[in-house]
Amino acid sequence: MMASGAGGGAAGEGEWLMVAQLRATVQAQDPRAKEVDNLTLRRFLRARDHNVDKAAAMFLKFLQWRREAVPEGFVPEEKVRRELPQDKVCMGGVDRTGRPILVAFPARHFSANRDLTEFKSYVVYFFDTICASIPRGQEKFLLLVDFKSWGYSNCDIRAYLAAIEIMQNYYPERLGKALMINVPYLFMKAWKMLYPFIDNNTRAKFVFVNNKSLHETLRREIDETQLPEFLGGKTPLISLKDCARQPQSV
């Protein structure tokens, strides 16, 4: 794993000293922490506003979760065999800052048909996939959520909360921005239920794009050559099942 300071924003000497403190703390409690690079530890540190004790507790909880939820180091396709073919989440191009784009289609999710345990594995599957695609010099991805055709049958608060919990607790500082497009009024009622469970840092990353400014906003964030075809760009979406993946910790 990469242990240098490249990517993810500038870090001063003071921050790296805190990363060293965090490493000493977590390695004393769990030897597996030795396998994790400094950039990963820095993400946990930043997620807890540079409080070493809180970051250590968060990271140790992550190691325990990873061992239980992903014992093989990655999610095998057979564990998400019902979720994967639905293409609820696909890979796009990259935004203007070089962050890979993850595209989600909530209207392809039906609460009546989902198994929550498998859905959680699917969430880990697509987060591992997008994180494995992040190039050197970057640490984050752009999430593009298209709510076109979303309705009552697609609303699934338990699944949404599960995805938010996994993202916040086990993939900290990976989400760069989430563009929410074609959002129906109905979803805003669901959002009010989800909002209290989203931490302040993550809340600030969600941008609800007005339909009138959709074209302008998308092209400000993404070059036309990298914009998905279904939004008027030139990049075809790639199904997750077609992405070559490597085991990824966070």
C-alpha cells in the first residue's frame, strides 16, 4: 500500500505528526493496523477533526467491521448476485478535478424486493470498486445521483440509512461531492428523515441541483468528454460487474 503523502489535499508537518500518533495508538491495540497506509489513517483523522483518540476509536471499529463484513478482503460477486445485475450504480468518467464518477439510479431500487444483508454487501462492493479506481494524486470520488422516475416503490429509508452509515463510518473522506439531480418533491420528505443521521461534514457535500441549472452545473463540474452519455456527454456508463476490481480496504 502507498505510504507517502501524495493526494487528498496538502498536509503540514503537524498533521503528519498526528498521523504518526494515530498509528502508534491503533497498532498498539490491533497489529493489523500496520498493513494500512498513512493516507488511510489521515482520512480517519480528518473525519474526526484531528482528534487522535476519536480517530483511533473510529479506525479500530473499522478494522473490526472489515474483518466481519468482508472476511475475504473483497465482496465476491455471488454475495451480490441479485443486486449487481440491476445496475443501480455504475461507473462514469472523471470530473474536472480528476475524481472518478460514481452514478446511482435510485429508481432501479425497489424496497419490496431487496434483502438488507445483501444490499449492505452491495454497498461495500460499489464503494470498494470506486475507491480502487481513484488514481494516484486523488483520494475522493464524485457521486452523481439521478432520481428520474423515482417514486414510492423506490423509497427505502432503512437501505439509505445503511448506505450512509457504511460511507461515513468505514469510507471516511472518500466522498468529494454528491450531485443530486432530477430530485422529485416526494424525495425531500425522505431526506428530512435521513438528514439527522448525516454528519455535518458529509451534509455539506450534498448538492441538490435545480433542473433549470442542471446543464450549467454538470458542465461546471464535468467536461463534456467525461459527462455520461445519458446526460448529453460522451462517456458511456460502465456496469460495476464489468469493472476490474482489486481488494480495497477503504
